Amino acid sequence: MLSHQLNTPITYLKGVGPQKAKILEEELSIKTYADLIEYFPFRYIDRTQFYKIKDLKNSLAEIQIVGVITEIRMVSQRRGKRLVASFEDQTGQMELVWFKKQKWIRENLKINAPYVIFGKLNFFNGQFSMIHPEMELYKEFKKDFNVKLQPVYSSTEKLTKNNLGNRFFNRMLKQLFTELQSPFQEILPQNIVEELKLISPSKAYFNIHFPQSNELLSKAQFRLKWEEFFFIQLQLVRKNLFHKHKIKSFKFKQIGDYFNTFYNNILPFELTNAQKKVLKQIRNDLGRTAHMNRLLQGDVGSGKTIVGFMSMLIALDNGFQTCMMAPTEILAKQHYQTIAEYCDQLGISISLLTGSTTAKQRKDIHQNLENGNLHILVGTHALIEDKVKFHNLGFAIIDEQHRFGVAQRAKLWKKNDLPPNVLVMTATPIPRTLAMSLYGDLDISVIDELPPGRKTVKTVHRYDANRLKVFQFLKNEISKGRQVYIVYPLIEESENFDYKDLMDGYESISREFPKPNYQISIVYGKMKPEDKAAEMQRFVNGETQIMVATTVIEVGVNIPNASVMVIESAERFGLSQLHQLRGRVGRGAEQSYCILMTGHKLSDDAKTRLQTMTQTNDGFQIAEVDLKLRDSGDLMGTQQSGLLNLKIADVVKDSSILESARHHAIRLLKKDPNLEKPEHTLLKKEFIKLTQDKFKWNYIS
Ligand code: ADP
Ligand code: MG
């Protein structure tokens, strides 16, 4: 981007006082003009389309209508009052409704002046209405930068509460663009700009916030996404091609007693060939001075943990401490329990550090870590707090890393003079080509084989209408001593709604499975972590037979006795999520089942997803299908993979842009490895600036 003006603190912008600035910084890390400009909309609403009232249909999502208010009145209702306006165009009449801010609205609405209203349509008592519509006088609407595609910025609870929503961002950005004096320099080399027909940065930044047409918007998106990937690829490729072996870490020269004793006398099963292969790769890495930074992929249940543990033993054999970090307390505890058993037999000291570790235990742990008496520390984020100091951390495992932010991973680095060797374990199967270009700096190992004797989870699709049969099946399984998960979807945009879904479900299940014969646990996102953990624990202990939950149970929980996974509204889940959930069962010796519940109305993509699930258990195959489907954007709340903190690009949807960026990065660096050519001066400057920006870049350092 490169302009001094863009470094201006956001408080200098007209309309942003200290209070707003504080919220912007706290919630979105927006501190400067540049930060605001790079706060990109996450979607756009087409505002070129107007509806006539007579054409309204029940199913329409968000729409806009031009018309006038003819009358406003207060209507009493059971609780409080609602403000209702009659709204008309030439073709018909509808109602606008407000439950809040009624006084202000009443005083400010103009009767018989043309308005553009915008919002979701309701159909009630034979009449259409819009609740809390967005509205603007038609003449203002027309003046408005000619906005046709209206940007939508993601928001947080706090932002919304403080009225820092779309309108605010719109106003601020308008102000910003008015103040800026030709701010954006072209930093990309001319040949690339020409070859890819990129629009200028000024045009791109403007159109991303104020799209002048569909065409300009997609050009703006292409340029900004490409640029974002390009700088990441420059960094990755540079590391990989030229510097890979320059970063040093501890070298573990020998395989010693811990490893050998465990392998020969304690390991309760034969490793699979895939596990052996991966362990060998890790051993090789650890035997070198070069820093190990390895990603271990393996489907759920493929046995990553034991491989991780045995790698830890190599570190211990060489006198180093190790740690294992998990994304949730429950997972950390589970790892701890599994590993502690082995450690006992080997005489290795191990502790668990999480949010609920008491102050006294904590003090002990800190002390023993620093004096080197503690060999293995398992825990949550608590591990990377500054107070936690290791005597000599040589090796770190990060489990299910997509839950960890970039900055968190980087914090481990600061625990030593040299960075510890790192093994990242994930069950999220990323297709290999994508993984290569994402993790240019990571080496990749794959466990592509399940331990023997695993029965594949039988997966079926059932319609809601057959619910009673499904319940009967659950009862049969429970009577055999099995446990059951029932999972409800969670959509970020409407937490309350989901909560209601979950609670309704919980009630009907409580009715169907009454006490005292049945005990039910319930876990959802908004619960206090302690309560969540306690409920999970009851289920783990077998005190409850049914676990009703939102997707909070998605990751890594291991309860071998749970043999049935029921997924409600399965059409609302993404494929990889479904696969993850299914991975919670099939961990014991018993035949396990996954039941996908849906209504009758299903989109084509939803059908493909359900079919894929019932046809295959192979995570990588599922990932490939997922990749193809994600383009269609029919999923609600599609998650960014979370692997990188990207501002605009999506590693999955934009994979072809990623490939192009990678290709050009390689070509450029081959010609000019240190960016010394005059035509790369600005590029280099920006590159250096970005690499110094810790938050954005540390994940690859
Ligand atoms: P992941 O973390 O990859 O999902 P886990 O490491 O939790 O998988 O392993 C799942 C289960 O399989 C554990 O109970 C583990 O003890 C068991 N297991 C791992 N490797 C083997 C193996 N080679 N043979 C038999 N069981 C295994
Ligand atoms: Mg695991």
C-alpha cells in the first residue's frame, strides 16, 4: 500500500472520537487509516434490484422496495408496544414494524416522502411486513456514491451495541477516501500487472468498498486477493527455496531408553505402517540441527497421538523438555490422561496446565518447569502465557491447530534461545496440492491408514418424518450400554435462534427419553467453560447416556463407548464438519452409527454432501468433494479454514488465484532472490514492512 498518510491514527479521521477508536482497536485491531481500508466487506447486497409490493413472495430473503409511508401508529401487544407504519407503492401496501427506538423513529420518519426500504420480509396474518427495515430517503439513496452493490461488514456484539455497524463503516470509509490524496502506489512489478491485467491499487481499494459495477468489484477482489496471496508466497517460497535449512533448532542425536523401553515393552499395539513411516520421518528431522516444522495430517482416529508421544520420547532421551498444546480443556485433559499412563510406567514426570489449574498447582508447575524436574507439560493456551518458562523446551506438539491463532503458535518460539522443534497435528484433511502452497515452510506427513480392526461407521440419511424409528434405534443401542450424541447446528449469525433449536430439541428428547431410565447431558457454546467441562465429564464417566450438543464437541473428543452420532439438520453442515463429527464415534470395538437427519427439502449440494457421507469414510476423498462444493457458497456460515489470518482471500475458494500467485512468486524469486532489481524496489519495501508485522506473518517464521 505504501503511503505515509495511511499510517495516520484512526482518531484523526473526522467522526472517529477516542471512544469509537478504542472500540475499533479492541474489537477489530483497527488503529490506522490503512487498517480501516483493509477491513474488507465480507459480502455485498445487490441494490440495483427493486421489488414491487404486488410481486412479493414469501420466500424472498433480503429485498428492497421504493415507496412512501402513509400512516404511523402505536399498537399495544402482550408485552410493550410496537410501532407500525403503513408503507405503499403503486402496486400495494405492507407494514413496517419497530420494537425498539420507537420514539426516535416516530419523530424522524417523513410521511409521504419516497423511501428505499431494505430488509428481510415477514409474512404474518396474510400481510407482508418488514421488521426494523434499513431505510433511506430515495433522494439520499440516489446521491450515495451511486452505490449499487452494498458492502456488508462483519460485526461483533460490541460494535453493534455501539452502533458501529455497516452505516458507520460506510461513512468512515467515504470520509477516508475524501481525505486521501492519491495514496496508493503500484507496488507490483509492471510485467505482472500487465500480464494479469490487474487494476490499479487505488481503483481496487475504492471498488472493494464502493463497487461501481459487478465487473469492477470482481476485478478489485481479484487484485486484492492475488496480492494477499502473492506476499505470503514470496515469504514461503523464499524460505523454502533458499533458506529452509538456515533456521536452527536442537538436534536430538540419540534414540535412548525412554523410546526403546516404550517401543519394546509398553506400546500396547503394533504401529500401523503409516505410523511407522511418519515416525521415521520425524526421527530424521529431529536428528538434524535444522528446525523441524512438520504438519502431521491424519484422519480422526488414525492414531496421531501415539506418534506424537513417541516423538516426545526422543526429545526426552536427549535431555529436553516437551509440551503438547490442545485447543480445549477437555482435549488437553484427555491427552494428559492417555499420556500420563505411559509416563507412569516410564518414570517420566508430566503435568497438566489449563485454565482451571489452581494457583498452588500452577506455582508448582512453574517451579518444576524452570528447574527442569518436569519433563512433559500438557495443556491449553495456558501453556503460552508469559509466566510459563521452560528450562529447555526442545520439542512442542500442537494438536488440532486450526483452532489456534497464528500469534499463539509463534509465542512458543519465545520460550527458548532456539525455537523448539514443532509438530503440528491436524485431522482437517487438506488436499495435498493446497497444503503444499499453504505451508510452503512446513513439511508434511500423512497417516493414511487406520489401525486394524476398526469398523467403519455405518452412515445413513433419515428424514425428520422417520424420527420415531430413529429414537427407537437409539433406545436399543442405549439398552446395550452404548452412548449417543445428538448434535444441532450452530450458525454464528443467529446464536439465539440456534439456542432455541437446541433447547427445543433437548425438550423433545427429554420427553422421549425420560428420567430416571435415561440421563441426558447438554453442552453448548455459550455455557461457562466449567459447566461445559462438567457436563462433558458426566458423559465421559458414563453417568449420562445421551449428549445433546452444538458443534462444540467437534474436535478430538475420545469416548469409545459412544457409538451413535445423530446429526440434526445435517443439511446445514459442511462436509468436513460432518466428517469431523462422525469421527467422534467408531472409536471402540462396537459397530458405530452416524445418522444424518434432514427435512425433505434439500438443495442439490446438500444432497451431494449427504450422499458423499453415506458412501465414504475417507477424509481425503471427502475433502476433495468439499473443495468442489465450496465454490457454490450454498453453505451457511462457511468457515474460513482458519489456517491463515487472511483479510480477503479464501484458501479454498480462491485456490486458483493462490496457484497463480505462487507461480509468479517462484518465477520472480528465481530471477531476483533478494528483490534487488530496481523494478522491485517498492515491492521489497512492502515485503519488509509486512514481514515485520508480527501478527500477520509470524505463523511462518
Ligand atoms: P487421532 O488423534 O489421530 O484422532 P488417536 O491418537 O486418538 O487418533 O487414536 C485413536 C485410538 O486408536 C486411540 O484409542 C489409540 O490408542 C488407538 N490406536 C492408535 N494407534 C493404534 C494402532 N496402531 N493399533 C491399534 N490402536 C491404535
Ligand atoms: Mg486426536
